Amino acid sequence: MASSPMTSSSQSPRPARPNLAFRRLRGQRSPGEFAAAVRRAAREIDEQVSCDARYIGRVEAGEIRCPNYAYERVFLHMFPGRTLTDLGFVPRSAVRGRGARTFEEAPDPRATSPMYAPHETDGAYEPYDTTYGTHEPNDRYDPHEIDNQNHEESDVQRRAFMSGGTATVAAASLGPIGLAFSGVAAAADRSVRRAGEAEAGALEEAVRKIRLLDDRHGADGLYRRASAPLRAAYALLDAGAARQATAERLHTGAGELAISVGWLAHDSGRFEDARSHYAEALATARVAGDPALEAHAFCNTSFLARDAGRPREAVRAAQAAQFAARPLGSARLLSLLSLREAGGWAGLADRRGCEQALTRAQALYGRGPCDADPEWMSFYGDAELAGLEAQCWSTLGDWSRAAHQARRATRLQDPHFTRNLALYTAELADDLARAGHPDEAAAAGLRVLDLLDEVQSSRVQTMLAGTARVLLPHRRASGVSDFLERHGALPRPA
């Protein structure tokens, strides 16, 4: 976690030693290519890590002295027969003796700052709804394998995440400066030091955690608990930063957090709240002169406008996003933005405009990934491409074509992303029902119902309700009555 404000600034930091062994294992592959190999290896053993080129760089620079357990399992799977020491890491026993270290032995603060180790906690937490109010001293969850100068603060923040779960990890991460949970007004009444790299890193890590939890569980259980860290983020901006580079990271982090919270509102059906959060992110991007953040904000604004029945706004926002994104050099980003534009054209019943945007999206996607692809686009792969195309055909009323693409999406989707699997399957059920295949639609609908124990998404539930209405006249078809009965037993939203 972030170092405590009480940490002495007079300590001479221990320089990080480059991990040459790990660098040799990467060979001729770029950091981005090697990160992709790590993610593939993780999927092979049902593990989930959000590895990217930046994480590989931190490892090779020696700033990550020992990986967390999730990364350890992945690395040992990739390089069988080797130990962590063989991979150039410090033995775990050397970084776990928190209470035994003296002040002089305290680790390099760069090894504990979230700025330098943004992914060390990824994939190493329990689902948000399984740990409320519980914490055991020897709990297997250990988010920071790297030792911390302020041991008491580290343990307090770990307990805050374990007991609060979900999005409140962000507030726990921002806790050291007294902003979390108390709101901006309370923070204004106390003396707050200027934000530094540790706070910027904690903010970036909070965004990653929220995204991962949404991927697994959907937005409904997260949205309201994400408001505290968002308030804290903008209070950080008000507090200011001593360095321009830190101020830029704070602006980007606050804007990305606003988009993430906006998406939680969007996916849980709170469209006006989402619109406000996206506008806040866009304003932050404009103030900071951050085209990447601006493109992201316009991307989500376009998606929201489509869902809210404002297709022309969806087209314009997607085109504005493409204008902001062109200098960034990411073909995959432009591909996604073209899909957003296609969704708007479909809403306008402009088949030609939709098809042109889809063709452009597919061509851009075919150029492949690159190091310029934004981190937040980790969800965008073959399955998402097929799923968004299915939505376009569905909007145009081409149910058979929509069902074909939705079925592809369900087959291509990584099962770790439970929410998206439920979404694509719900899309498939609805398309099949409207295409005149009630038995297949019911079977798909039952699969979605099986996933609702893990996923809380108003979007998915709304789609299922529409499918149920279409299937009502076909209750005698195979499986339809079972689906209608189980769907009718679902608790109704408040």
C-alpha cells in the first residue's frame, strides 16, 4: 500500500536491483507480447491476472521483489522446474518478516508504492460478497507480497479491503490522507498534505479493482459503495500535488475512476447518474489536456446514449471519441469506437451507416493489439467484438444474424468474465426468441439464470424480462415453461 505520511523522508532508499534472470526468460519478445503470454498461461490454470507491459517492466527493473501468489502460480506454470529464486525474485520468506525488521532494514519505498507495483494485487482477492465482517490473522489473502515500511497501516488497509470488499478497496487505498469515507466536506476541515506518487498509485489501483470486480459480479452490488473513493479522488485533486507529473496522474486516475463509477451506474440502470459521471470525466480530461481520457469518456457516453434511446448522440459521441483517439496509435481502440458508432447508426435504423462502421471496426481489429492499447480495454477481444455486432443486428431487427453473432460471443468468452458471459447469453436468448426458436431461447435463458447467483446486473435482468415476454405465447414449447417459472420466481428489483 501507499507509505504512511509519518514515514521518514531522511531514509536513504535501497536501490532496486534489476531482475536480469527474468529479463533473459522474456527473450526476444516485447514486454507487451510477454504480458500477453502471462495472461494466456493464467487462463490455462484458471487463474486471473491483469498483466501488462508496465508490470513486466517493474519486474525487470527489480521494483517487484516477489510476486503475489497468483502471479507465482502463473510464472511457475510457465517455467516448470524453476523456483521463484531461479526467476530472479527474492524468496518470499525474505519479504514477509514485517515485525522483525528494524528501521535501518526497511525496504525501498518504491517497492511498496502502488505507483511502482500497480498489478501486484490483481487476481488475489476473494469475491466481494464472501468476506463481510470477517478477518482472521492468518487469512490466506495477502494483497502485498512486498514488505511495507508502516506495518500497522498495511494491515489496517488489508483488513479494510477484506471486510468491506468490492469498490471500497479504493477508499481503503486512499485512507492515509484521511479522505476516504468521510467525503470532501469533512476533508476540507482538516489539514491535508499535498498528494504524492503513493496516492496517485493507490488511485490507479482502485480503478483496476473496481473493473475486475465488475467483470466478475456485475454493477448492482458495487455502485453505491464506489461513491466514497470517487469523492476522495476529487478531493485529492483539490489538495494538489507537488509535482506536475503527479498532478497529471491524479487527473487521469480521477477521470478513469469517474468513468468506472459511471459504468457501474450505467449497467445498473441509473442512466442520469451515469451521464453525470461521464460528463465529470470528460471535463477532467479537457482540463488536463488528456486525449486518451477524453476518448474513453466519449466512448462510454456514446454507449450510454445508445442505451438511453439517443442514437444520434451516440453517433456524435463515438465520432468525437475517434477524433480524440487517432493520435494515440491504437487500432483496437479505434475499432471499439467504430463499434460504438455502429450501435448509434443501428438505433437510427441506418443499415448502411451501421454496416460501414462494422466493416471499419473489423478491419481495425484485424491489425492486432499493440503497446498503445489502453489498459481499460482488456475486456475487448473476439467475444466482445461479436457481442457488440450482435447488438447492432438485433437493433436492426435482423434476429438470425444477431443470434449467430451472440452465439459466437458466448463460445469465445473467457469464463472468468462472468458478467459478460451472462450478458452475451442473455442477448442470445432474446435473439433466438424473436427469431422464432423458443426452445433454444429457453435453454439459453436457463443458462443465464444459473449465472445470476454470481452476477448482479440490471442490464441482464432487463434483457431476460424482455425474453420472457416474447416466450409467454410459447409456454408449451420444450423448456419454455421451466424458464418462465424460474424467471417468475426471481426477486423483483426494489
